[in-house]
Amino acid sequence: MSSLRDEELLQPTELDIDVEKRISPLSDAAREGTAHQNELGPKLKRQHFFSPLDPAVSEAVNRDAETVEYTPEEEYKVKRKIDNVVLPLVICRYLIKALDRTNIGNAHVITAFNENFGITDNQKWTLALSIFYVGYCLLEMPANVLQRRIGANRFFFLSLTFWGLASLSFVYAKGYGALLALRVLLGIGEAGYYAGMIYYLSFWYKRHELAMRVSLCMTGTYPGAIGGLLAFGLVRAKTSLLDGWQFLYLIEAIPTLIMATMILFFLPPFPFFATFLTPRERAIAQARLNRDHKPQSHGGMNGWQGFKAVVNDIHAWMFMTIYASFNVGVATISYFLPTIIAGLGFTAINAQGLTVAPYIVGWFMVVFQAWHSDKTRDRGWHIMLSCFVSFIGYLILATAVQESVGAAYFALFLVIGGLYSLFPLVMSWAANTFAPTSKRGVGTAFIVSISNCVSIASPQIYFDPEDSYRKGHAISAGCVFLSMLMAFLLRMRLSRLNKLNAERLSSMSEDEKISLGQVTEILDSDPRYVFMT
């Protein structure tokens, strides 16, 4: 009898089974990736607009990501779902941003615009272009820190609204002083956008998936083409109240303000806050990233610590040199393209239309380079190829712009395709290199902000309109060649570091490997970290 009683006591009760299901890593909820998310209470309301995201949600999803079991087909389905929701919003966001930024180049060839703002010579024009980068450079890094705190949707809502209102103000502004002030405000509004979006996408995609997504979301080629088409049509518009260039700013500013509201309500700040994903899908989305580079939305280095880590990293300075050098061309070609084409003998209106073809052809090179870079998991050689293509284009412009209109126009195709394909390649390479996440956010912003300090002076290289800007083209060719050289040196350095780290790990005993510890996110100084080259 006592023996039977003992057996009964050893049998698990319903309460024991329930507890075991909740704490066992092999429970159905754990394998499903929902155990810890199910334990979350009611969704906490944020105290105010600038209050941080709830770290408990992030922790719950990350803990579920450790135990979730899923098939490759399920991972592919989640990735496609992210592509269908996140990418369209980012693409539309960048399209509107690029139109607002470059429409001044299209407006400049219109006489009424120059008369309204008192642009009487090339010096005033280049100063108006350069002053944009003052606020842009100063606020780039603080902007990424703010984005991580309040979430991408709220941060980009603020920036879009700010520069949408600034762009709208151009319609009724008058005088050279107003032009300079509004250009500064546009720069402040755009600060943190480009590096911030690279940083944002790194929370959604693996390292070898990033360049292709960046090329689709953040290339200036199709905004350049659409901007040229809009300008080609709108410059003819004229009413008793508005001139053609005013319609150009009006039509491009209003969608910016509309897009700001859409971003606020529909762009998820992080995967763990993505309402378009189920709890299981959120765990899978986080798990696929954690098994690649473990991006962390909370904790780690603060902004100042991240800044010190970046400044002391030679890779940051090498990336900055690559970006700053090719950005000399980008910071000028987008503004001067209509002017350069007009200088080939075309009318102002036809020059607007002729800007479209180089941008369309350039888009194919941008996407192909990014796709092939992700496929081969190579960044360095692809960057060198793009630099070489734009280098040849600039050489043709510097030597043949006065001899052959056809050769000069063909060279613009090479310049646009080569330059704009560098953006996704260089910035995704930088995002693939910096770790932990807090350093990645500051690092990408550091590259863009310091590089754009060079852009303040970049428009000044096009000081020789009487000589068809040949000196400016020659300077741009030299800068692109420097980018190519620095990309080669950086690739060789990272390849060597990978080899040294592999040798160091192979020579370690098991105890030494254990002593490295199980860290939340591997630092780029850890021998276990593998750099993408």
C-alpha cells in the first residue's frame, strides 16, 4: 500500500506539468518562439513622444529567438513579408527626400528662380549649394543616437516634417538671404537620414542581404530621373500666382509632409515592435539576425562611448576617406547635371529632359552591383569597379567635353552609374564592419557627417563655367581614384585581419576559447568576428 502511495506521489500533477511546459526550453511555446512574449502584460503606453521604447518587449523577443525552431521556408516567408512592408516605405521615403534635395539643380537653369533669389553669379550659386551641409554634418551623429532611443518611425517623422516645411517655404521666399537660410534648414532636416536608414535596415537584414536592399531603398538614380521628368513638365507651368520653379517645390514638398504621417503610423521602429508580424514571426525575424550579427536595440555603449570607439578605429577613417572622396562627385553632379547638359548646347528645358536617361541607365548598374556584391559576399572589388567606371567618365569629361557632345553625354552615364552604385556598397560594407550595434550606429553617422564636411567645399570645384567645368571634372576624377585606392587597402587589411583571427583561434585551447565568454554581441575586436571583405 505504501509502495502504491509512493508511486502516486511520484506522478506529476497537472500543476507540475503546467510549470514544466512554461520553464522547459523544449516546450511547445519555446519551440514556437512565443513563450516569453506570451508572458508580457498589457502593452505599456509611452509617457511622451521622446520616451524610449520598452526594453521588456525587446528582451522577450530576443529570448524567444534563442529557442524558436523554424524551417528555411519559414525564414524566407518572414523575409519576404519584411520586404513587402518595410522596403516600400523606405523607398518612398528616400524618393521624396532625394527630390526635395536635388530640385534646386533643376530650378537653377530657370531664369525666374535666379532672379527671385538674387543669384547673379556662380559664386553665389555654389555658396547656396555648400551651406546645406553645415547643419547636416553637425547633427548627423546625434540624430542616430536619437533614432535608437525613440525609434525610427518617430525620428523620421520629425525629420520629414521639418524639411517638408522648409521645402514648402521656398515657394514664397524671396532674396538671397532667404535662400541661404532655407538651405541650412533643409540640411538640418535631412541630418541623420542616410546613415540612419542604413543603421535601421541593419536591424532587419543579414549582412550579405544589406547591399541589395540599400540599393533599392537609397539610390539617387530613380529620384534623379523622376526629378528631371517633373522639372521638364513643371517648368512650363505658370499662373498669375506661381511660376514654374515654384510649382516644382510645391509638388515635391506636399508629398513629403504626407509621407511623414505615413512613416509615423506604418513604419515599425524595430523587428520586435513590428505589428505586421505575428509573435512567432517576430521571433524568427530576430533569430535570423541574431545568428548573423546580433543587433541590439538597447544597452551596450552609450553615444559618447560609441563615438570614442569609432574615432579610435582606423577602419572608420578609411571608410570616411572612401566616402568623402567619391562624394565630391556626388555632391556636385546631382546639382550641376542640368547645367552641364545645358552647357553642351541644349536649351534649359531640354536639359531637364536629358538628365533622365543617365539616371535610368545608372539605376541598372546600382542594382546589379549591389545584387552581385551580396551574392558573392564581396564589397571591396565591387567598390573598386564602380570607382573605375566613374573615373573613366570623368576623364572623358575633362578631356573631350569641348570636342564631342556625344562623348561628353556618354561620359555622364558612366559617372552617374559609377558614383551612385558606390553608396549602397560603401555604407553596407561599413555597417558590416562595425560592431557592436551602438558602434555601428555612430560609425555610419560618423562616415557620412565627416565626409559631408568635404561636401561643403565640393561645389566650389566647379568654378570654371567658361572652360566647361573641365577643371572640376579633373578634380573629381582624382578624388574617385583616391576612393579606389583606399578601398583596395581596406580590403587587404580586413582580409589579413580575418586570416590572423583564424590563426589565433586555431592556436587557442578549449579553456582559452571558453574564457572569451558568451557575449550578447561579438565586438569587431574579438577574434571570433569575421569581417566581410
